[in-house]
Amino acid sequence: MEALQANPTDLVGYSDEALLALTREQAVHRRHMEGVARARYAVGQGNQQDVLRTQVEMTRVGQIVVEQETAIAIRVAEVNR
């Protein structure tokens, strides 16, 4: 409890920060998958749908990152009031 009284923002969003880190890691993997899909398409081993699907996933993960960052900022602002 003393840690919370000393600096309450240290504990705000701890699990949120961990979730955000995992989501960012997913974004890195999605970028890699998109590169693989593009390379396969470029040499005729993949199709355009695979490239588009990975791009949609990258966009979705990017939106989730923004939502998580916003939620963390709101929680920190609420604590700092």
C-alpha cells in the first residue's frame, strides 16, 4: 500500500501496459507476414487476397494499439486529477 501512496501512477495500467506490449509485438509479426505474402505474390506463389488479408490485419492491430494507448492515457489522467 505504501507504494501506491508514494506514486499511484506506477500501478495504473500495469496490465494495460503489458497488453499493449503484446499487441505491439503482434503488429511486428503482422508486418513480417505481410512481407512474406507480398514476396510470395511477387514470384507467383501467392495471391493478392493473402496480401490484402494481412494488410487488413495490420490495420486492425494498429487500431487496437491506438485504442489501448488512449485507454492508458485516460486512466493516468483520471489518477492525476
